[in-house]
Amino acid sequence: GQCDVVTADGVLRADTAFVTPHDPLRVVCTGDWVAVEPDGNPRYVRTYLPRRTAFVRSTSSKRSEGQILAANVDHAIVAVSLAVELDLARIERFLALAWESGAQPLVVLTKADLVPDPVTLAYLVQDVETAAPGVPVLPVSAEQGAGLDVLAAVVSDGTAVLLGQSGAGKSTLANALLGEDAMDVQATRDVDGKGRHTTTTRNLLAMPGGGVLIDTPGLRGVGLWDAGNGVDQVFAEIAELAEECRFHDCAHESEPGCAVLAAIDSGELPERRLESYRKLMRENQRIVAKTDARVRAEIRKEYKRRGAIGKAAMEAKRGGLR
């Protein structure tokens, strides 16, 4: 494959043949720092530097593989449209991957101009804050410019990635931050607020006030990928309560002395939060187990291959001695 590499001399087209391993998590992706041959036609990417952060999701394939969406990201912006009903569980899913990546998450509520009543808008922000403890939640209107100065200041000191479903307003938001129509924009369906994939590739764009923005295609599937720590951070209050449970391996189902269930009964913890936590933890445990099984199977396959090569070499050697 090929990629565009931004250098001091401009954008170069480079071939990635020398850095295309079998491991899908080690392929070159948007945000990577790479070393490219200075001359040659074509130019080749020879290596890439270790990643500080990496945003990874699981693929829909049956091989239980991860897909890396962006690397060396400082801010993970989760774009959520206010044109449709809030899906708090989906926001929690995005945030689990964002925390796991090592980046600082930020939830941006786009199309805030569609909620003209400030009291209603404040309630919506509060609802999202309950699903995003420790994460800034910023309502923004790209059409009216509201909130853009705050968002630009947040992401001006590093690399930010825009994440969200198609129709969330990511391309419109990117254009507003860039101060130009760098990204195509399409209308969303009135029936469900979803849009087509305006962005079909991941783009790395320099912002006028400093910083770099990575725009990603709309994500229909957001599967977890070894994101146990990220899930714990999204549900920090549950992790904190779990330390008070009678049993250290409490599953918070029906065990006696469960502090989490006690918090549900007292109204301290919403039951929806616990159900979402359970769902994400079960999914993460399944993908980790499937990944471990796949890795073990591939190791066994490699050992068999090497054994067959060694056996063939020994037989050839014996044949030569006769």
C-alpha cells in the first residue's frame, strides 16, 4: 500500500511495502512518525517510531483482530449529535476506547443550535456528564460558531482525532476548526439523524491556531479491543465501589456484601450504569479470550511449519549421506 507523508519539504507519496507486517496493529496508520528514504522513485517508508498512544477497535472479522485508527493522539474528541436522542451507552463505549488509547477524551455535543432552550441544553449536558465522569463535555454549534473557540484552545497543543458515528457532524466540525471547507459535508437522514460516510479515509490536517486534527470515517461498529482499563475509567465510580465489596472477585450480580448492588438499592448508582458496565466488561472479556486463543493457534501453526521444515532438512541431509 501507499500513504502520504508530511515532511518539511511538503507531502510525499511513499510505499509501505517494507513496513507491512502480518500483525494488523503494526501497520502504518494516520498519526505515525516514520522514516522515509530521501530519494528514490517510489520512496519507501523504512520504519516508524514507537507510538505514544494508539486508538484501536476490534474488527468485524471472525479472526478477532484489532484495527488501529490513529496513533500518537493527545485528544480523542467524541462527536455526539444533538439532532437525535442521546445514546449514553454508545458514548460510554467510545470513551472506553479513548481512555484505553492513552489520549485525553473530550465529548463534543454537535448541532447545539438545534436545542435553543438553554435549560434543555443544560440537562442534556448533565446527562452526558453522568456517562462521562472526569471528561469535559462541550456543546458546540459549527453553524453559529458557539463553543468553537473553547474547543480550538483545547486541541491547539497537540494532535486530536475526531470520532463518532456518520451523521454526528464531524466533517462540519472539522471545517469550522480549520476555518475552511477542507472536508465534504452531506445531509443526514431525518428519520434517524444518520448520514453517509462523508469521510471515507483518515485525514491529517494542520489547524490554523496550532495542533493537528485527524478526521476519521463514521464508525458504525465500535467493538472493544483489550480495553479493560478503559472500561474501568469510564465507570470509575463502580471501580471505586467495588473496592468495598466483601469479596475481591465480586461480579456484582447477587453476592452478599456487594457495595455496588447496595449503591443501586440506595439510588446512589443508576442501574443503567451497572448494566452498561456489565455489557462492556463481558464483551471485552470475550474478545480477549478469542484473541488469546487465536494467538495460541497461530503459534502452534508456526511451530508445526518450522518442524516440517526441520524434518524435511534432516531427511534431505540423510539422503545426501547415502
